[in-house]
Amino acid sequence: MVKKKNKIVVEPFDDIRIIGINSHLEDYKLAWHINNVLKINLIKYSDIINEDGQPFSFYLYDGGENSNAFNLVGLVNEEAKWIKLPLPTDYLIVIRNFITEDSYQAITSKIKQIPGVILVYNVDVEKTRKIDNLLEDIEIHEIELVKVRD
């Protein structure tokens, strides 16, 4: 008799979309352009430190309880690259909470038009190695920021 193995599939990051961006722009310039084209207000917070102790730029916009939250996270600094993705990627935009496909396409289309942006693409959360760890680090960093503000 062959024993069946039960496999637990955990999806801790529901309603998250991730946009990969390749750009030669500095983080603050890219954030400024994104704020202008998307009509949001990404704010620079303290750098997020990865598991290797490397600092990476971190921006946050929280639209409130029933809106989307956006993170702009740098993946490259002078000394290291945080994670390796299939395409050249300097930044990630993490969008939390439900977003329609049309809205998502409109966002990516607007980001593609920013001068200095070379590539914009959808990062497949299910197929990208180590993305769960990165999302976990982002969430923990945000929680720590909220503790400091309160």
C-alpha cells in the first residue's frame, strides 16, 4: 500500500501584485516620477536591511484601510543585489490589496512611460524564488516603522 503524502499549500501573501523595474534612475527620482504619474505619495523611510545586513531603499504609500498600499523597494546598492530575478531588476513595486487587472495594466503602462525606465514587468509571485522572504522582510520593516510612529 502506497502512503499518500498530504501537501500543505500556504499562500500568506494574498492580494499582492509585484512590478519589476529596470532603471538607471536614483531611487528618489524614480519615486518622484511614480508619485507624479500614479498620483500617489511614496514617502522615503529608513532603509530596509536584508538578511545579509545590506541596506536597500524603501518607500511607502498607504492609501488607507480600503485602498491600495504601495512599496517601492530597491534591489541593488553599491555592494550587493538583494535577490536575483529572471530579468534585470533594480526596483520592485509591491501593491497590496485587491486591484483590478485593468488598473494594474494602467499602472504598468504609466510606469513604462517614465524617462529612464528601461523595463517594466509583472513578477510572478508563485514562480519567483525567495520572493516570499523578501515580502516577509518588507512586512516586518513596515511593522517596525509603525511602532516607531506610534
